[in-house]
Amino acid sequence: MRYDFNGPMTCDQVPGCPDTTHFQAHLGVAARWYANNHLFFRPAADVHYVHNLFEFGSKWVPRFSVGVGYSFGR
């Protein structure tokens, strides 16, 4: 079975598999918190809404992450 999130889904080997497409909307937010003048932490939250996503029980797909970075200059 192959899932193509940009076009129709093909599932030749699975009986009763619906032919559908997945439209995705994405929203994300992030912020930088500086530990000193150069070192920062960047927590982020993303949420995806996927139309016709029935394989996982929810159409909402959240994602959380934290990045660590170093900025050069001012």
C-alpha cells in the first residue's frame, strides 16, 4: 500500500481501501530565549490538520520540538 499525500492513494492489495486525497493545513509557532548574548533555545509547536486522514484516528497531528542555537554577531 502506498500513501501519496499530494494525490490519490493507491492500494491495490487491500480490499475495500477507499480512493481519497489528503489536503493538509499547517500552523506553527516558535520563540527564541537567549541564555546569554549568543546561545539561545528555540521551543516550537506545530499542528497539522489533514483532511480525510482516517488511518490514525485523528485529523489533527501535533508536533513539539526544542532547538539549541548559537548566533554570531549582534
